[in-house]
Amino acid sequence: MNKNIFPESREELVSMFLGLGVVIVAVLVIFNFVIKSKGNISLPGISTKTEQNLLTTPGKINNIDSGLYEVIKGDSLWNIAVKKYGNGFLWTKIASENKLINVSVIEVGQKLVLPVISEAEIKSAPKPIAVIENYKVRVGDSLWKIATSQLGSGYKWTQIWNLNKNKIGNPDRLEIGMMLKLR
């Protein structure tokens, strides 16, 4: 039972070093993950330093007090942008300013920093599509795409589906030319 622990061929030697390399990389990745996550709790959109600066030096946004916006029930970034800037498409500026990881998740009571947006930026931002009641399905459409383009949020696809359940058997399969109620 005297086995040789040294590889007998070149292929065995290469396999052994590759396996050793994989093990070392796995250990380093796990170690790095544990070290970085240790004691680090962060909530998106909340920064103590930014809050203190804004509370001591509030600015103006088109004659609207800038600073912190406290999220209330029913808010979305789109709705906040409409309230503060008059254009929902500027929600991306709010998301960027607050370094939000998941822009679809904001919580009641969360404080968001409102960026200073110039009048020129507001005028050059895309304009919301006119409110329409019905929509004709085109090639490549999905409920998500229709909700995003017509209602401002892909998550409102369920609203479209609920209004049209008598026409749509499977929400993943729309017929081209089908007329859908949006409101």
C-alpha cells in the first residue's frame, strides 16, 4: 500500500495545480465576502452626512425647497419626481442622487435627497405620453412594456391584466392588434 503522492504524468500535475488554484480562489472569495459584510449596515437612500448637510444648508429647486423628501404611503420615485419637478421621467435623477440599488423599493419614512435640477434639464427631459384609455397591441409588446411606456411603471402590468382578463388568458401571450383597456 505504498502509494506515490507525486503525479506520474504531466496531465496529473496540471490537474493538481488547477484544483489547488480553484480552492485558493474559492477561499479568497469567501474570506473577502465575510470581511466586507462584517458590521456594515446600509439602507439605500439614507446617509447621515448628506442629511446633516441638507438640514443645515437647504437649497431651492424651481422655487421648491430642496433637501430631504420623506417617503409617504403610495409613493414611487415616479410620483415623487412628478410632485417635485412636474415630470416623472426625472425619477432617474432621484435614484442616482440616492445611489439606490433597487429603485422599485422605497419605504415609508425613508428620506431621499432631492437633487438640484436646472430649468433647462427639466425642459429637456422626455415628456410623459398623453393619457390614453386604450392601447392596440403591436409586435414585440408585453404587458410589462406597455405598462412602462403608457403607465410609467412596468409593475403596473397587473393593472392592465386585471382590466382585460376577459381578453387575455395568459398574460405572457398577447395577440397583435388586440385592444387593451389601460384605465
